[in-house]
Amino acid sequence: MSFGANYLLETRKANVELEKTHAIETRQSLQTLSNHLVLLDLKLGNLVTTIELVPHYGSNSKLSVFAKKSIGHVAEQMGLIFADVQSPRIRTDVAGHVREILDALGPRLEQAQNDMKNIGGLAELYKTELKERMKKVQGEIDQTIRRTGL
């Protein structure tokens, strides 16, 4: 085999390996984002359920304390998701949809952190809008993972 043919074969092999590595890293980034979104949805769902129970048990109950802690957990999860969408491996449109969710959630979460009386607005936003939007974005991510070939 001549040098030129060997060089072309090795270059092609290297390119295939590079494409495989890129696909694996992209899938991992997308899966991490997907996992973080699932956890955000779970934490928001738990928070909403807790919020709905607090009036029955009083604002000084353990549920009220749990709700306050849950707000912090949601904020932490939002931070992880924000970091995830900074990855260049996340499609721009998917990252944009995730940022829209975070942008809608952020102010309501901050209001609830400042005054628990504002927590009803957060619950309402989640139930009427964010839950469905998160489900749609999750579908986009899952579809992108499937299309990212190895």
C-alpha cells in the first residue's frame, strides 16, 4: 500500500472516530439536560402538592417549612439546567425553549422566596403552563438523542 492510500485510510478512520466521540458527547449532554429537566418537573410537582396542603395544616406546620426548602431545591435545579444549556452540544432551538421555561419560572420563584404568600402564583404557572412546556421540550430532547447517530 502506498503512503498516500495509507494516509487517506488513516485519516478516514480518525474522522470516523472523531464523529463517534462527538455523537457520544452530544448524547451525554442531552441526556444530562433531560435528567435535570425531569428532576425539575418532579421538584416543582412536589412543591405544588405541598403548597396545596399547607392551608389545611397552617403556615407554621412542617409542610410550610418543607415548601420553603423545596423552593431552594427548585432554584438549585434551575442552576444546573442553566449550565446544561450553555453547552455547544445542545441545539440552539432546544436551549432557547429551555431558557424560556427558566425565564418564566425565575421571577415567580423569586417572588415566592421573598414572600411565601406569592407561592400560589408559582403553583398556578406550573400547572397551567410550565408542566406542558417542559413535557414538549423533553420530547424534543428525546427526539434529538434518537437522531444523534453513532
